[in-house]
Amino acid sequence: MFEKLNTLLDKYNEINERLMQSETLNDPTLYRDLMKEYSSLTPIIEKYKEYLRAKEALDEAEELRKGESDREFLAMINEQYTAAKADTARLSEELKILLLPKDPNADRNVIMEIRAGAGGEEAALFAHSLMRMYTLYADSKHWKVEILNMNETELGGVKEAEFSVEGVGAYSRLKYESGVHRVQRVPETESQGRIQTSTATVAVLPEAENAELQIDDKDLKIDVFRASGAGGQHINKTESAVRITHLPTGLVVECQDERSQQKNRERAMKVLCSRLLEMKQAELDKAYASERRSQIGTGDRSERIRTYNFPESRVSDHRIGLTLYKLDSILNGSLDEVIDALATADQAARLAAEGEQ
């Protein structure tokens, strides 16, 4: 680890020197690329320098302890030694986390898809609650949410919804939400007071960049139709809704939230590109499945990841055995405690995997 850190330190110093050279200052593209690399290295180098200071203090205290006979002075040195030893151990662990391979999608915006599963109208109402939860969470992070497509029910539920989330850290935080979410509660229509279990599926897709995917127009089948509201009621008398079928994969994307056919087409393509990117990434991941597998699960959409139990005001994440009795708070967008725990578990699993190699 320290050999790698010393190499990064040399690289960091080299980039710092290049940033001050006139050749770099006169080349905006080069300057931008070097600054990006410099910024990504800064947290690691600052932590490493902090570690080196703590290690120096530890070595000095250890040297002073040798042959010291004054009890009072020795007690003070031992206190410094203990503190420096604890600091070096803590900083060493923090450096290991910083050196873990970065998720290539970490800085991306996301496309989120929510679909009602088993449970009929109750599942659709739960899907709406999940969409509201993520929207409120995004608001708390000052992220921008844009609805791309939504198919609502007459009672205010959501059969399916697709929306984008734009902002720093969006994917790195929301990626843990992919999977099947389950709700246990008494529906308002249930006269016997029986608890019903319903599900909704959440998918979190990193937003694709234009340069990443080359889609041939001949591979697309584009249909236009009239947008309709809940229960089939027409809300648009023009054919503004768009359905795009990607013929090689069979993927189908619809968008009818905008009145403009062009805007609906742009949004549908945005979702299609993100789904294709996810498929491409999934194929690459198969080769590294054993290395990437962690205790927080595979993120597969068929995996039940979390239960929201209304009678007990309980939320349980089954991947890490986390249970919180804060249902209302979580459904109102306070997701950080859950996501922090998942991120910590992910780091621990990746550190363990690194240690086995």
C-alpha cells in the first residue's frame, strides 16, 4: 500500500509542477484534464501526509521511551505514544478505503425507474410513496429531479415512473436502491383490518453520455400515439407520446409526459441509452462477479432488498440486517442513515476482497 502511496505522491507533485508551467496554462484542455486528476488525488495525498505526520510522532515517542527513567516524563511520553499509535491505525484504515477502485459511474447523474409489482392498486400507491421519498431525498441534497414518464392510476398510484436525478453524488448514493421494495400495511379499502403485502421494483441506472453509445437509426422503431391519463382518459388530442423500440435488444421505452413530441422523443432516448449502458455494464461485470460481489447484494431487480412495515413503523434492509423504527421519517426523504450503513458495508466487503487477493 505504501509503495503505491509514494508513487501517487510523486505523481501529485509532478502534476502540481506542470500546472504552473506556461505550456499548461496556455492549453485549456490540458489544464482542465490535469486539474481533474490533481483534484481526484488531493484527498488521498492529504490523508497520506496526515498519516506520515502521525507516524513521525509515533517514531519519536517510541525513541524517547527507550532508556527513560523519569516516571512523570515517561508517563507523558507513553500518553503521546498511545495517541500517535491510534492515529496511525485509524489513518491507515482510511487510506485503504481511499485507495479502493472508484466506481466508474460514481459521478454520474441517474435515471430511476419505479414499477408497481404484486398487490394491484396497493402496489401502485406504494410505488407513488417511493417516488415521493426519492424526490424529497433529492431535494434535501439540492439535486434536480425531472419526470421523464409516469403512468398513474385513478386513485393516485403509479403503475410505472421514470425520472432523472442530476447532482453531485447522485449515483454513488442512490445506486444501493436497486431491487424489490416490499410494503406491509392495512389498505384503506380493507374492511377486516388485514395486513397486505405489496411490492414495487426500483432500478437505478447511470445516465449514459452521448459519446458512450453509438445507436444506429435503423435499429430503432419509433411509434407516436396520443398520451392518455389515468383510466385511459385522453389528456392530449395530438400524437405527442413516443414509443421507441430498440430492435436488437427488444427494449421498449415510452414517454408521454411532455406535450411536445420532440421533447418526449429526447427523453425516451435518454432512458433508452441508460438502459443499454446498464446492459453493457452488466455483461462486463459477469467476468468480475466474484470480485465485485458484496454483502449488500447484487443489486439485481429480482432481489428483495427492503421491507416497510407500517404497523410497527419499521424499515428493514435485508442485505445488511439493518432495522430502523423510523418509517415516517424515511418515507419523508431521510434516507442518509440507511444509505450510509449500506455504503459502509460495501466498503468493508471490498476491503475484505482486497485483502484476500
